[in-house]
Amino acid sequence: MSRIHEALKKAEQERAPAQGGQAPAFASSFAPEMPPVIPESIQDAAMPASNPAAAPTATSFSNTLSFDALLARAPQLDWQPDQKAMLFFNGNESGRGTEEFRTLRSRLYHLRENMTLKKVLVTSALPKEGKSFTSANLAQVLVRQHGKRVLLIDADLRAPRLHLMLGTTAAPGLADYLQGTSDEFSIMQRGPMENLFFIPSGRKLSDAAEMVANGKLKVLLQRVEPLFDWIIIDSPPAVPVSDASVLAKACDGVVMVVRSNATPIDMARRAREEFPDQALVGVVLNGTNNETTPYSRYYYDAYVKNLSPESKP
């Protein structure tokens, strides 16, 4: 006889004399559609510490309801993505650059095995090095895994570009939330790619640095983080302004983009110094020219040949 059974039986037996009647017969099992109401005095017996997963927690219910609310309130818009820049919207699974983003995805998952890594900031040393291109395509390749939810945030409030790449509106967005004029649901939007959500930059600000540093972004991330598997944040470049280093404090890791034959080495070093050693989780080399492609293909072919049965002595 279980602890719950014994406690309930004893409670009924003690209550019956006070009511002037016989103690009722006690059923040894409960009908599935009529779960028992467990008195507070024996709740410990009903939920032993050795089995904490016996029932859903309040947090799990809250997260489910919050995501339902998000689906109901986040508008679904007719995005018109730039087919040249958005590699995973055109249906070409083997297009140039797609495999590199799959590799980046794999590297991030490997890192995730040894550290907390969900909120990833993507930045660069200087403008026009490809950070927005990297942010957008990284979000797309992550969400292509079945059931994964990804939130892409344009936190470059000075020169936003993600809404142009995705072919959607720029407002309401992050700036509106930071100013307190919009909530977290109304600034998110959805497009044609399932489970990919986007927070654009929002209205133009004259005090972007102060807005980024006012602490509300951290609150936003804390509120929406349980709803997503990954959150990718596109930030301003790290050298000209301070925004990236401030944003990085609210994230789990930083990916830095450098442009081949363009980013000055001293600028890359200065950008690197903006972040703690443990914050930088990777560097993406962007803008490689076509001349390197044959060499990459040659080494790949040689590797495969060396693994084939015919190559064994």
C-alpha cells in the first residue's frame, strides 16, 4: 500500500466519526478522468523527491502558453527576401556558401556541448564586412533543423540592414521596445520560413548608445529565451561604437566576421579586445574570392580518395 493510499485512508477514517457516519470504502485506484485532490498535508507523499518529473512544472506550462500567445500576436508578413543574399530562401540546397553555414552550425553545436550557448552575438570590426549577411543566414540554417525555433534580432540601431535582406518592414522593432512603446510580442514578426522569428531594428534613434545600455534588452532576452532554441543578434561593428561590447554582456558568445583581403589586421585586433576571452566563440572569414575554390576542391577530393578502399595497400 502506497504512502498516498495510507494517508488518504487515515484521513477518511478520522473524518467519518466527526460526521457521525461510517468510514466509506476506499477505492484502491482512481479513474483516469477524475484525478485525486491531494491535501496539502500529504503533498510531499504525492510527489516524492526521487521522481521530480512526475508532473509538468509551472514553468513548462508557462512557456507553452507564452509561445501560443506569440503565435497569436506576432504578425505573419509577406517577406520578399533578397535571393542573392538569403541563401536558404531560394530552394538551392547546394548553392555557394550553404555548406559553409552548415559547418558553422555544426561548430556551434559542438561548442554547446561544453558551455551554455543560445544567445549568439554576431559582429565585425568595421562596417560592410558581412556581419548582417552572416547573422541572417546563420539563423536560417539553424531553423532548418526540424522543430528548432530561432529568433533573429537586428540590434544595429544605427545602420540596420536585416529588414532589407529579408524584404520586410523595419518597425515596430527593438528600438520601440527599448523606448517602452511596444511589448515583446508586437515587435516580433514571422515570414515564410517556419519557426523563424524576426525583431527588426525599429524606428530611428538619436541616442542609440543610451538605449542599448538601458538594461531593457537584457530583460527582453530573459523573457523570450525560454521560447527559442537559438537567438542570433546582429550588432553594430565593434570598433567605431561601443554598442557591441554592451550587447555582448547579455549574450552567451560572440562570433566575429572579418572580410578577406579587406579587414585591416590592427582593426581586427582592436575589435577582439572589446570582448573577454571566453566570450569569443568563433571567427568567420567572409568574402573569399573564386580563386581559392579550386584548391579547396582539390584538397577535399584528395581527402576522399585517401579514405576509399582502392587507396589501401
